[in-house]
Amino acid sequence: QVHLVESGGGLVQAGGSLRLSCAASGRTFSSYSMGWFRQAPGKEREFVAAISGSGQTAYYADSVKGRFTVSRENAKNTVYLQMNSLKPEDTAVYYCASRPYALASRNSNSYNYWGQGTQVTVSS
């Protein structure tokens, strides 16, 4: 069982930045690839970014490429999502998720564990 807790969400003006954190329980964190997903009101959940267990490989949605950066500190069992140049359309609840495979994945169905989510609101 893996327990995930996100933090760092909030209200920010367009063009601003936020850094989300996701702390994970467990002793084999580096064996898990991690993903960030988001869901806006009335919309389906969508992929944002994913990172491999080693941190060497990362994938991004086209909508965030060049603005968001995913990283991880395995010694701290934590994954981060640095969000820069935020836009109102980035407003959503952001979720981190983990899967027991070292390779990263964009497929939400491949993730076993999910956090409770953190709200990000970008005002225009």
C-alpha cells in the first residue's frame, strides 16, 4: 500500500508559478514511477506529466511542455511539479499517482495509487 499526499496548490495570477509536492509512504519509492494528472470542473481527468523511478525519463502533455517540470527526490520519497507561466486554463485539481513499475507512463489506468488532490486556481 502506498499513501500519497499532495501539497502546494493555491491561487495565483496568470503568469505566476507554483510548485506542487507529493509525499509518498513506503520504502521502495525509487521502484515506482510517478504521474501528475489534473481534472477541471466538467472535464475528464487528463495527463500532465510523468517521471520514471530513477528520475531520468519524464513525459509531458503538449499543453504544459516548456512550462512545467516534473522531478523527484527519492531520498525524501517526494515528487514535485514545478509550474511556471501559469494560465487560467491550468485551473484544476491536481493529483499525483504512483505505479509499481520503474518506467513512466501517460496512461492513468496504469496507476494504482492516487493522492487526494490539491486545487490550483489561476486568475486572469
